[in-house]
Amino acid sequence: MLEARLGETQLLKKIVDALKEIISLSTLDCSETGMQLQSMDNSHVSLVSLSLQTGCFEKYRCDRNVSLGLDLKSLSKVVKSASGDDSVTLSAADKADKLLLSFESDNKSRTADYELKLLNLDQDHLGIPDTNYACTVQMPSSEFARICRDMSMFSETVVISCTKQGIKFSANGDLGSANIKLAETSKGDITIDVEEPITQSFAGRYLNTFTRATPLSDRVKICLAPEVPLLVEYSIEDYGYIRYYLAPKVDD
Amino acid sequence: TPIQNDLTEYFSLV
């Protein structure tokens, strides 16, 4: 059986918020090492991968691997009903058809138990090869969210160029054009590692959706390489991550 | 205008 307790429901709320705009149904695979989830969006343009190692949890027990087919909209409704500082325990039997969520208030005076019906999902899993990225940029996640929002006012396509001098985001549309450049800073809040300069185009709508994960981490890592999808990674409390992959736009 | 590539062009099914 599975029993996993998070000290604060706030973390689960943030994770669900980071997933539900991209995917509506997904399987959460639980094993003794933690929880994993991987899904593509309906149009097969982006993929989200979530990993939570046991260190994310106050208590974690999973005797046998269990796959939980989740409707994220339903999970979101349940999680919204709890207070952020409640603790939450997820539990499921070995061949479960439901997930139990038990919320407990700080002073233990209020408990709330929910049963969520599980779905039998037949999901494709993709193998993501290890990639030696040409450019790796780390910046404050709020800065990345702001740039993605500002770019999307100008065009649905955002061009990202990365050189040793910095990373540049550009958008060209009916309104005009926008260019935002960031250089590496000495205090280390922006780091730019470039093996080889790169310029690629991406759909701004997806980049914007990825920034729903901003509350999970102060920092975001952006990795680019020729001919491979963009990787946008938010770490989760030292023991996990949410990674978004986005296929580039290519010239016709 | 650039066209959107499909992610499955890059990652294989396992």
C-alpha cells in the first residue's frame, strides 16, 4: 500500500497548479523511491515530468509499485478545499480504484477525508535521452515568468538566443517588436553557461503555461540544444523537480 | 512562418 504525508498541503496545491493547465489526465507512478508522473499535452508539443523523491515527504511508505490514474481537475477541487498549512496524507491500496486524501489542521482539531475515484489510463511513456545541452541558463523564476508574459503580448512565437554575452528573448508581431536581454550577474542570480551559441523559436503560449510552476521555486533552469526540445526545470524542495519540454518551431 | 514541431519527433515511445 501507499501512504505519503506532506507537512503542508500548500506544496500539493502548487504542484497541481503547475500541471493542470497542460494536462488533464495523468498517471502518478508510486514506488519505494518516490512518485513520478509524465504526460504530454493533447497536441504532443510539450511534455511535463514530475519527480518527488521520498525526501519531499514527512512520511513515505510504498510497499508495492502502484499507479494512480488521476483527473487533475478533480484533484484540484479536493486540494482547494484544504487550507495550505494543513498536512495531507495520500493513501491507496495495492490495486486501488480510489485515492484517499486526509487533511489535518495544524492543531489537529480539524480533519477532512476525501476519496477520489481513480481512472484506468492507457498512457504512452516517452524515453527522454540524456542530453548535453549547449546552453544552460539559471535565473529567478519570477523574472522568467515576467518575460514570458511580456513576450506573449507581441507574438505567439518567442525567439530565444543564447550566447556568452547573455540570453535574449524576442517577439515580432503586428504591434511591433520586443527584445529582452539578460546578462550574467556577479551576484549569481543569473548564470549563463554556453558551450555553443544557439537560436531557437518556441510557442509563447506554452512557455507562459510552464510559468504556472513559478510558486514552486525561486529559480528556474532553462536548457537549450540544437535539434532537441527546450527544457524548463523548477526544483521542488531539494528532493524533486518539475520539468517541461517544448518542441521548437522550425522553418517551413 | 515557423511551424510547430511535434515532441514525438524527438522522444521515442518506451
